[in-house]
Amino acid sequence: MAAYAPFDFAHWMQLAGTDPERFERARLAAIGEVLEAAPPDRRERLRGLQWRIDQERRRARTPLAACLRLSSLMWDSLNNELLPVLQRLVDDENAHRAAPPHPAAVIIPFRRR
């Protein structure tokens, strides 16, 4: 797993405010690093997700609208993908706990010679 430098919000905010073009280049570079560091079997899906995020940002009229669109995407993903998996885990655990205990085993004594 790749180690990343701590996210410095103040630095990124200052860069976005003073040099938007440099900010955008740095943003794309940081995203590229994360995608390249991802396990090979997940990269294509992550690239697709990033493409979707970029498209939602482009379609939005304002940064706030983009934020709302992306928030909605995250909630949709949570509701449609993660929650059903979590619910199955809870159901499996509850079924396991509700299962009757194993019947007592019959112990056969060994005779000494």
C-alpha cells in the first residue's frame, strides 16, 4: 500500500485561490498517483469512477452544485452497493445466532485393559 503525505487543506486552498491552473495540474497529478498506486485489478473501476466524478463536475453550473451532485452519487453508492452487503452480513450473523445449538455428543468411554 502506498504511503501518501498528509493532506494539507490550507496549502491546496491557497493554491486554488492564487494559481488555479497550477492547482488543477497538481490535482490531476495527485489523482493520477492514487490511481497508479491502486491494485491493478481495481484501477479500471477507479478510473471509471474518476471519469464520472469529472463529468459531474463539468455538468454542474457552480462548485456548490458539483458538490451536491457528488454527495448524491456517494449516497446512491452507499444505498445501492454497500448497505445491501452490510445487511446480508447482519442477517447471516443473526441467523447464526438464532440457529439451535448442536446436539450434545454421545461420549463413548474407553475401557482400560
